[in-house]
Amino acid sequence: MIKEGENDFKKIFIGLILIGLIVLLFLILKPILLSILLGIIFAFIFFPIYSWIRKKTKSKNLSAFLICALLVSIIVVPIILLFPYLIEQLVNSYTSFKQIDIITPIKLLFPNILTNDFLLVIIEDTIESTTSNFINSFLNSLTIDNIMSFAFQILVFFFTLFFTLRDNEELNSYIKSLLPFSKEIQNKLYKSSKEITASILYGQVIIGLIQGASLGIGLFIFSVPNAILLTIVAILAGILPIIGTALVWVPVLIYLLVAGNVGAAFGILIFGLFSSSIDNILRPLFLSKKATLSPSLAMIGVIGGWMFFGVLGIILGPLIIAYFLIIVESYRNKNLPGFIIQDKN
């Protein structure tokens, strides 16, 4: 009896140590956790390209390095080159925004609801102060310490990306060994997780990025003011479920028509409709025979993820919800209802 009590005490003691170490590990990784997660996400997105390069080069290290070099050339270099223009456009947008009459359009849109002039002034002041605070916060964050911190985050991102690509087989085996399920359920859980991750990352993120970028090309061609800033907003809007790039190109279209620039308005209409229809063209190619998370749950994940993680939560929120539902499905050993996980098979 005493021996059993000692064994129980040892298990509890070891469990407490393990919990303490997990908490300490989280605190250590917390400052760079989002960079690590982003590196893992990009490793998943670019794994097909990595596999193709590896077949050609026969080298894990070289293949992973080439993927990192590719991302530096298409992400980091453009950010460095376009950053000064982005700051300039933010300031110009705020200056132009302050000169716009907000009250009149609000009265026209809601003539029977917003009849109190004092309330309209409060709304206008709130919008202006929110915009001003956002721009001021962004500009104030451009200190040497913050820039160095961002550089270290980028370094952690590429470090994680490189080793996740290079050691993907070992990582997969290790993760499977940690799962407290039978071999059959492990394989089912791994397959479902892989499919839903591909669905969210390719079907939501990659397609949204392509939609926003295609609209951005039109914004530059027709010399729309603040095209860089609007392209970034279009990409974010394209990634968001349900919303899409119409959030950007419809107001731009109205602005150009009001300004009397009919030719540019027609061009933006063409690019806008094309960007909005890309989803219907590419989604079947990316998501053929793959399960997808329902749009309503994806939107809830995006909103919650944004509020908790920031911009990266747009991706992490839906993934966390999807993984939770997949584990519940494996635990119940039943398929989830079709309105939650939509099976394409």
C-alpha cells in the first residue's frame, strides 16, 4: 500500500514538473511564437515546391535553402523597397480622408435612422480619431528597437521554415508518436488534419492573396491613388471568408465615377469582377477531393483569431477551430455533420 502511494506521489510530482516546464517553455517562446507558427504554415504551403526541387537536387539542405531564397526575393525584398512608399501613402490617405465630407454620405445612406446632427458629428470624430490613432501608432512603432525586433522575428521565421522543410519526415513521425490514439485513428487524424490545413491555407490564404494581387495590378495600371495601400487591404479582404475584394474595388469604382474618370472606372470594374471570380476558377483546382471548413465557422475563427493573435489570427483562428473539431471527430469515432466540415469526396 505504501509502495503504491509512493508511485502515485512520484507520478504527481513528475506531472507537476512537466507542467512547470511546459509553462516555462511557453514563456520562453512567447515573444517568437507567432514567427515559429508562421514558419510552419509557410513550410506547409511551399512543401509541394520543396518536394519537386528535392527530386531535382537530391539534397534536403539545398532544397530548403532555395525555398527560403525564393521567399526572400518575393516577400522580404519587395517589402523593403515598397515600405517608404507605403508610409507616404498612409500619410497621404489620412490627409485626404480629413478633407472628405463624411456626414453627407451617411445622411444619404441612412436618412431615416441618423437624423441627429450631434450624433453624426460624434461618428465623424470617432472615425477620424480612430484613423489618426492607427497611423500615429504605426509611425511611432518605427523605432530602432522595434525594427531590430522585427528583423529577429524574420530570422526566426526563416530558421523555422528551413528546418521544418528539411526535417519534415522526422517531425511527422515524432508528432504521430505523441498522439494518444490507436494507429488507425492516428492515420485518420493525420489525413484529416492535412486535408483541412490544405483547404484553409490554399483555399483561403493563397486564393485570397492571388485575388488581392490581381486587383492590385489593375489599381496600378489605372493609376488609382494609394495603390500600394489599397492592394494590401485587397489581399486581406480576399483572405477573409465571405467578404472578398469587392470591399476595395466597389468603393474605388464609385470614387472614380464621381471623379469623372469613366475609363479608369471601367477598367477597375473589369479587374474587380475578374479578381472576385478567381475564387470560382482556382478553388476546384486547389480543393479537389478535400474537406473544407464551413464558411460560417471559418469567419468566426478569423474574427476570434484576429482579436487574439492579430493579423496572423486570420490564418490561425480557422486552423485552431478545424483541429479541435477533427480531434472531437476522432474521439467520437464519427464523422462531423456536413454543415461543420464539408467533405469534397
